[in-house]
Amino acid sequence: MLEIRSARKVFYAGQADEKVALDNLDLTLQTGEFGVVIGSNGAGKSTMLNAISGALPLDSGQILINGDDVTNTPVHTRATRIARVFQDPMLGTAASMTVAENMLLAELRSTKRTLARGLNAKRLADYKERLSALGLGLENRLETKVELLSGGQRQSLSLIMAVGGSPDLLLLDEHTAALDPRTADLVMQATVRAVDNLKLTTLMVTHNMQHAVDYGHRVIMLDAGRVKLEIGGAEKANVTVAKLVEHFAVKTDAMMLGA
Amino acid sequence: MEFLSSTFTSYMALVPVTLSQSLILAFVVMGIMIPFRTLHFPDLTSEGAYPLGGCVCGVLIAAGVNPALAIVAALLCGFLAGCCTALIHLRFRIHTLLAGILMMTMLYSINLRIMGKSNLSIFGSDSVYNWAPFVTPGFPASKIIIAGIIGAGVFLALNWFFKTEKGTALRAVGSNPAMAEAQGISVWVSTIVGVGLASAFSATSGALMVQSQGFADVNMGLGILINGLAALMIGEAVVGKQSVFRQLLAPFVGAIIYYQLVSLCLAAGMPPPDLKLATGLFVLAMLALPSLKRGRGAGGTPAREKFRE
């Protein structure tokens, strides 16, 4: 379970271009729940994800994972419980290392690394099996350096790496935005399969309204650093793209009127 | 003909001495390779850590300390120096190269303080080379054996370490720090340990060199970094760097070839003062090669931060 309690983050505080990125944001995600976060640029989506992952310290407020306060723990400590797939395929993998080594790094995310040999036969067989589920042929390229893979293959690898070991929380940061439509679809399908099978508590940021309609248990719309709208349950099942876009439109009109 | 044969004779006479030297200096090359290649932390500390190791070892041996113990002490001091460079970079966000220059400049004074003077002779003192089996002490063969044994040990140890879970994590920090952090690896700890380890090798090299030449000098590190870089590039050109094994072998192969080349140049009559210029031009040529192949003006003016490592 993820709880964000009155999280506040202000950039350039006290200066002319002060920007309130998170304005006492409250958000709770139940264990096993799949939340989809939408919102216009500058609504605070990225700030929120960075605050959850620990990359950005909060000015005030708390972040709890399964009831434990992690507000003041660094990124690498939180990583034992949180897995993240970035928008940029380059960010989520170590390019100069092999596919198998990247899988190993992900497997060791939540355990203590020892001086035992990293890639043993048992692990390699396990990686082969897990990668074959993607159907991209990555299972035969374990010794290939990741820099030689395409963006889609890298992102698929990132996803397999992230869902392995069943993290307490999975953060998906527009993870299909940089991919072509067909690959984006493949990665999205793989995401949904993994999230469903493993019952992962997931928070996905997306600009793709169709994805927001099709996937997840709840749509969370952010605006100016707070939750503007939440659609869950039966209402979520009946929501349409047009209806979601409407909520953006209101805001845009308001901006054009100078309000 | 006369010139060729005399060059060849004087070169051949130097081969054993040069080989012993290059095996000792291979540790500096290792100390340069690890930050530059494995950690992507271009580091200049070796220029100060190498004489630091020499000075610490020299002073201890002059005081009658066991030569092996003196090397261990030098190694630890080098490790600390490397840790400081990494800390300066991480804590104050100072560019790695500048952090290294700061450290090496400060180390110069520290080295002088340690020795109390700029030059210290330990000629005739016990050294680790006297322990070489089967050979008469004092000859290059004993140095080749001892430095070779330590070098082989270091190579095997690193080749094993970089494939362990911890070693893989360390390499990940060099490959993609943001990703490493997201996979639960502390970038701080890895960088500090990694750069510390590298400087420890540089210091070890200095300590071995002091025992080999019988004196320590505060200026013994001058230009060692460019020599090491040249050696590293030759090694990588010969054995490649596609795998951990090859990347670790490159410093040793490179050091051996590089110092033989230098010895050949000297035997052919090149004035020693020109050596640094020649080495510098060589490194420049190696770095410029990819850009020359690509042709001029491609891609416009590069950003200042785009250092070629």
C-alpha cells in the first residue's frame, strides 16, 4: 500500500518564478491496486513520482509504503521496495552491460549483494525463461550488450527487470511514450499481464487517454499539484476518452481566459 | 646499418630492466583504467597517489619496517587519497577532473611533509625483490618475478571480483548511475570504494617502484598519468575491451608494450627530455583518431562537458 500524506514541494521558493509542484497532495493506493495518473504538463505528475522514488526530497509531508515511513530514506534504500520504469529507455538499463547482467542487477535490487559469482547457471536459465515470455527473442541474446538493443527491446527488458521479485510498488513513468505504436502496445500488454499475475501495487503516469480508460482500477487526475479528480469502481468502467479530455478542456479554456 | 645494429644492441640490453619497470607501472595503468573505463570517473589522482605510495613506502623502509608491510601501508594511504577525490566530487559536485587536480596538488605538499625532504635514498635496504625464489637478488629477473606474481594475483582477483554480485553492481554505477541507484545500489559507496581502489593500485605501484630504484622522490609522479593513459590505449588497441577479462588484461599488455616502445625510442637516440612531448602527441593522436576518421565539422562544436575519456 502506498500513502502520500499532504506532500508539499515548492521549486524556486521565495523567488519571482516560484512554483508549487505539489500542493499538500494526498493519495492512497491500496495493496494490489493499479492507479493511472493523468494530468496536463506541469500538473506535478513527475514531481510526485520522483518524490515517491526518493529522487526528490519533499518540503513537508510523508510517504509511506506498506505503513512504513520512507520519507527520509535515499533512492537506493527505497529501491528495495520500489521498482521503476522510466520514460526514456536509456535510463532504465545499463547500456554497456549485457542483458543477463542487467537482469542480475534487477534481481539483486531487494537483497544484499554478496561476493558470490553473479551469473550462475541457475540464474541464466531463470532469465531465459522470464525473457521468453516477452516473445521478442531476448532470451537468446543474454550475452548481448543492451546498447545494441532497440528502444522497444530495452523498454521491454526494463519492464521484466522491474516486475521481477514482486516489488511492493511499481512506478511506470510514461513508459510507453517514447515507443512506436506497435511496440508501445506490446510493452503495455506485457505490463498488464505482469501486474495482473503478480497483483502488483502499481502507479502509472500516462498521457495516453486510451490507456487511462482501458487499464487500471482507478484514474487519478492531477492539477496544480493536487488531486483534481478520481474515477474508480463502476464509474471507471464506463468512462470514455472524450469524458477524460473534457476535464482537460475546462482547464485549458480557463487558462485562455486568463483566469 | 651501423645505426640499426647499435640501436638493436642497446635496446636488447635494456629489455629485462624495461620489462621489470613496466610490470611495476602496470599497477598505475590499472589505477587509471578503473576510474576511466569501469567507473566513468575520469580521475587524475594517480599523479599524486603514485608518489604518495612511494614516499610512504620510502619513509617506512628507511625506518626499518618490513618491505611488504610498507607496501600495504602505501596501498592504504593511496586508498584514502582516492576516497577523498571521490568525496570531493560527490559532496561538492566538483567535476571529477578538477577534484583529481585538487587532490594531486594537495598531495604534493603532503608527500613532502611525509618525507621531510624532496628525495630519500633507501639504497641497500631490504626489499620485496630480495624474496624472489631461484634468482640472485638485485637483478631485473627478481623484480620481474615479484612484480609479475603480484600483477597476476591482482588480475585474477579483479577478474573474479567484477563478476561477483558486488562487482557487477560496481560496474553498473559506471555504466548508468541513475539506473544503478534505482536498482538499490549506493552510488556514493560504489564510487568511493572504486576510486579508492584505483588510487590504492597507483600507490602500490609507487611503493614497488621505490623499492626497485632504491630511492623515493616527490617528483616521481610527474607525467605518470599520460604515460599510463598511453599504455592503456595501446593495451586496449591490442587486446580490446569488450569483456571484463580483456579490459583487465589491457593495462598489463599495454604497459609492457608501451615501455618497450619508449626504450626502443631512447635506444634509437631520442633525447629523454622529448619523451613527454612524444607521449603527449601519441595520446593526442589516439584520441583524435576517431574524430579524424569522421571528418571535420561533423556535428558542430561539441559541448564543453563532452570530454573524451
